[in-house]
Amino acid sequence: MTVPEFLAATVVMAVGSILQGSIGFGLALFAAPILALIHGGLAPGPLLVANVTLTLLMARREWHAVRLDDLGWSLGGRVVGILVAIAIMARLSVEGLDILFGGIVLAGVAMAATGMSFHLTPRTIFGAGLVSGVMGTATAIGGPPMAMVYQKETGPRIRGTLSAYFTVGAVLSAIGLAVVGRFGRQELLTGLLLCPGVVIGYWGSHRFLGVLDQRGLRGAILGLSAVAAAVLILRRVL
């Protein structure tokens, strides 16, 4: 990664971390397609490393609001989703993965933008964990399905519970990627290069807790993510 690419990636990670640090998810949804355009090796593996850094910081900040009883169901679904993602990724070419990557980003944007929600039950939590596992392992974007089942909860509960889930879930997804040869020392080191932006964005998010949705900024970020995902797909199709 060149110096200009590193600086661009740092800015992207800082903005995405402010978003996730404020509302509970959104780092990967915003950053993944843009990072893929900056440098092809920044997602999903390295982005998972950066995501763990952010979610650890957030879980520590709002541990008091974590719903521990929910983690067993959501992480159980995550394991099943990881196995599905591994099976898919083992059968796709690089071009096919780019198209899958872009398609999942667009699906994630659509889920986040429509405001769909479900009752918080063991069944819906497990199902959200499963879909999140597929998306999170294939593209590092696992937030929207989980956000859909928690969006009626309080801000601290959403941020705390999702952060605890994402911390463990991202580690599990990295292990899954390692099984198919898509995560190793290089991805780990590259992921560490993304962490300065994460730390900057995390500290910046303290000033925006509960504000982003009210100001309409989240909609603009979702729109930018959709455009970046469309570019990823089009460059492989055209």
C-alpha cells in the first residue's frame, strides 16, 4: 500500500468509525467498497482486523448495556453463516467475488435504508446472526442484519450488544477465511495499518452519539456506499 493509499484509507476508516461508534454499525458498510477501490487487498480480511479493534473499544465503553443472553443465539447463527460463506467463496473466482461483494453491499444498504425491523426473539436473533455470518465473512459487512433486530432498543444497548457480537464474530470469520486461505500474516499486518483511522474515528464518535441519524448524515453515507458497490460490480461486468 502506497502512502497516498494509506492516507486515503485512514480517512475512510475514520469516517466509518465515527458512524459505527455513534449508531452501532456502519464501518464496514461504508468502508468496504471504497477500500476495495483504493487497494484490492484491504477487504475482507484486513477490514475484519480493524473492525475488531473498533468493536473492542465500543464494547468496553458500553459493556453495562450488553445483552449477554442474546450472544449465544447470535453467535450460533454466525457459525452457521460462516460455513455457508466458506462454501460460496471456495467456488468463486476473484471476479465473481467482486460481484458478490458489491451485491452484498447493495443488499446491506437496502436493509439499512428501509428501516425493516423484527421482534427481538431467539429465532430472529439466530437468523440475523446467520445472515450476518455470511455477509461478514464474505465481505466484512455483517452489521445490517443485526441492526434490523436491535434497532428498537436504546442506543447504548444497540452499540454495546452489537459490539460484543461483532468482536467475537469477526474473529470467527477471520478463522473461517484462514481455512480457505484468504486470511494470514499479510492480512493481519495490513489490517493493523487501518487501525489508526479506527482509533481517530472512535474518539471522534463520542461527540456524535445519537446525532447522525437526526442530521441525515447516515443517509448520505449509505448513498456513497451504494455508489461504490455499483462501481465494483460494473468494473467486472462491463
